[in-house]
Amino acid sequence: LVRDPLVTMCNGNESVLMGIALQVCHAACNGELYSRPFIESFEETPMLLAVLTYMSYGILTIFGYLRDFMREWKIEKCHTAREREEQKDFVPLYQDFENFYTRNIYMRIRDSWNRPICSVPGATFDLVECSSNDYNWTFEYTGRVVKDVINLGSYNYLGFAENTGACATAAGEVTVKFGVGVASTRQEMGNLDRHEELEKLAASFLGVESAMVFGMGFATNSMNIPALVGKGCLILSDELNHASLVLGARLSSSTIRVFKHNNMQSLEKLLRDAIVHGQPRTHRPWKKILILMEGIYSMEGSIIRLPEVIALKKKYKAYLYLDEAHSIGALGLNGRGVVEYFGLDPKDVDVMMGTFTKSFSAAGGYVGGRKDLIDYLRTHSHSAIYATTMSLPVVEQILTSMKCIMGKDGTTIGLSRIQRLAENTVYFRRRLQEMGFIIYGNNDSPVVPMMLYMPAKLGAFGREMLKRNIGVVGVGFPATPIIESRARFCISAAHTKEMLDRALDVISEVGDLLHLKYSRHKVLPSLDRPFDETTYEENEE
Amino acid sequence: MALGDAWKQLSWFYYQYVLVTALYMLEPWERTIFNSLLITVAAMAVYTCYVFMPQHIMAILHYFEVVQ
């Protein structure tokens, strides 16, 4: 996956500042489509780094083959799963690259993942320390609990993951009154009045006619896309869509075509081809064309170009399915998501889907849209027929947090959290870019991926940060391309500025220790006022 | 202490080498194998240079007719 060099995706004016091209989008650019600057950058992988990363994977592969040979010839004890003696002549199960990678590369740095925590994952958490004597094949508890580890990994965007406060009290009360389990599916006995109230509230929150909630976010996507599209329909899905969207698209047995990530030219070309040529052999027109995209892509931190997608959708008469898992609650002036962020009309998006896991700190997902669409889904969705409904404490948590965000509980806590999240995001991203790390994504997205590239640095980064009491999430091969491993920070409204400063100092220290400051585009420290001719002199150094 | 600083700098360089070649993730005996192989190959290269460099330099100078 080759990226373009530092590009800002807006047709703004280019102002060359001391030889460094800095494309800034002014507010009035591109006519009516974008009402605010859209600054997104994916810096190109430096060539030397790519070569060294491939070399390190090569060395790991050679040693992986050596260890596999030793395990095969019983020189070394085998800890992994293997076939039984009787099955040796069957089709091999564990020989593909994924299993090789898991056995020989992932296992060596496995202690940075699946770390058990023992407190509520708010702005800080407590970690149960584990150690391994046989190089991460087995772990034992040391008995120590690491307290107050700063949490840069939880999807706690608005800080509602707390065990005190209105949400927790409400959830506790309803548990005492109704119990925890619902013990039925939605269509049988599982439809309580709290669910209907939640759906009305969700619909008014999103600005749509009607909404429906489901118990699991992944199942919302994978079970509802097959209900909406079927054979003879076309799905245009983004390259980097989440596994739930891909699974739902495959289960629906429609034709799937993939366009380049967030690339409107690629999408338009596919739309034109679809309309001109129709279905593959018969050339009949497609029954439906559905565009699957996400609001914020969590591995890249990029935001969908929603105004352009909606313009394309209207021009070519396609439908848009927007998955706002990470962007609901996190973007927009009132937290209403990416539609409000761009100032667009929610009625333009045909199917608005989202999850309650991230900003509302609950579980489950929703689908919102026109009333006839949601009524159809109530009868035809697999999730409504077969899956248990959302349990009541979770419904209470969502109701309370949503009312807090909307301001309906009479306080301004929700609004202040949204503003604090936006400030934290902008500050954190700016400071990281000034330090010289390669950061992907849009300046406004609270998901901040920082590139590490090498597998050893991925393991070392997790360990060194934990030694300094900061918990981060590293992401490697199956979720990202093989040389582009990264550490993904999730900013929260619960983080105070002191916490962020401490985290940034530690990240800078670890970045110097591991030599992670790869960026070659030296970003100038930001100005407090808009750029004009008189500011040239200040930037001479 | 200048020696202490030099030792710290050297150990930071060794740490970078271990990170970049992914030896950081390998067990100590695997690191020993890799380092031995690397040092063997490097030693052979240095030895070959030492043995053959005079002949090569004389050949170059002879070609450019600097020395007969």
C-alpha cells in the first residue's frame, strides 16, 4: 500500500513557507462543499525504514523456520497447537503464513497485548502485572498491581467509563429493579419500554425519523447489511473497512467492489462503471448500489469526505451506509457525529449506523434512517429475530449518557466534555507532530495512529511505556499492512491537560530512546493568529 | 566520566542495532548465533581486505601509470 507524500485533501491555495509546502485550506475553498478546512495527511514511508523493516522481518522469518525445524524434529518442546499423529496425512492446518506469523513473531512480543486490568478503564486504570519465564508461552501473576496507569488505549472518547456518577447510579437502580438479563430476542419477549424510549431518544439525537438498537455492535453490521441488500445488488466498500462491514457484505451475497481509501475519484469511477455496464454478464441495471463507509477509520484516523460522497450519491442515485462507530459523540459541535461535523443534513445519509461502545461507554449498536426502512429492519433483521436484546443496565447507561450529551439532564457536562475532547485532540496531535513523529490522519480525529514500522520497536514501545506507567495499544500485522505497524492513541475527554503533558513527555523520551522520530516534514510551531505577510520574520529561525 | 559516557553511548548504539535487526525479540541463544555469524562474515571481509588490498592498490596505480 503505497501512500502519497504529504498531501492535504482539499483544493485550497498552496502557500510556500520557506521552501516547505504547506497546503492550507481556507474556509471559503471548494465552493459550497466544505465549510471548514479538511487537513489530513499520510506521510510516505521513508525508503530506508521500509528496507530495514523488511530486513528485520526477513531475520525473524529465518529464525522462525529454524525454530519450526527444531519443533518438528523434537529438539525443542512444542507449545503450540499441532495436529495429532493420526491426522498427519490430512490437509495441514497450521502451515499458512498467519499461523507461522503467530507462532514465531507474535508470540515473542505477546506480553504487550491481553494485559489484564482490574479497575474501571477511565482516564487511568490499574494493571495486574504478569511475567513470563518461558518467553511468553505462559504467564504468571507476580502479585503486584500497577496503579494509575494513564489510559491511552480505551475508546473512552467522552469519558463516560466511570463507576460513579449519574450513569452508574441509573444502571444500578435498574439492575435492582429489573435484573440483568432479558432472556429473549427482540421479536419475542425482549421488547421493553426502555428499549422503545432509547430508540426514540437515539432517533432525536441523530436527527432521523426512526432508529433501532441491537445488543452487539459487530452484529449490527454483519446482521443488517444482509437484510438490506441481496443478490443483484452492488456494494461499493472502502478498502479499509472494518471486519464487521466486510462480513456483512459477504454474507449478503451481493457483488462487492472495493475502492481506494477515501478516494473520491476511485469511487466515482466505480459508480460510473456500475451504471454504464450494469451487472456482469447480463448487463441488466443493478437493483441497488450501496456505498459502505465509516465516519472515522480507526486504524488511520482519517475522516470520511462526507460532502463529496453525498454529492456523488445524489448524482448517481446510490445509497450510503455510514458506520459511525468511532465518530458518534466524538465529532461535531454537539457530538452528533460526522454529519454535524460537516454541517450536512442527516436525511441525506440513507442508513446511519453506529455503536454505543465508544463514546457512550456501553455496548451495542444502532441503525437510524427513515421510518419505513427501520420498520422493515424490525421484521427482517437477523439480529432482531435471533439475537438477545440489549440488557437493561446497558440501556440505562446509554440513556443517561445520551441525555447528558444532549443537555437534557439540565447540566452542561456533556457539552463541556465534547469541547474538552476537541481541545485535547488538537493539542495532542499538534504536540506529537511538532516532536517529529509520523502521525496519520485528520487533525480533528481523536484516534491518533503513530507509526512505528519495525516489529521489535512495536514490542519495545509497549514495554517501555508500561515501565513508565502509560498504557498504549500497539497494532501489527493482520490489522495493518505488514511494514506499517503503529501505536494507536485514543484521546479522551477524561484526560486532563497534566495527564496529556506527562504522556507527551514520556512519549518523547521513549521516542528518543527507540529512535522513533522519523518525520521529515518539519512542521512549524503553530501560530496563534492567522498567517499573513508580517509573520515571515518570526519564522526565520 | 568520559568512559562512562562512552559506554552509555555504545550501549545505546547496541540497543538500536538490536531493535533494527529484530534481535530484540529473539532469545539469547538466537542472538548469539546471529552475532557470531555476523562477526564471522565481517572478520572474513576484513581479512580479505587486509590480504588483497596491497595487490589491488598496486594494480590500480599500475593501470593509471603512476608507478611502473
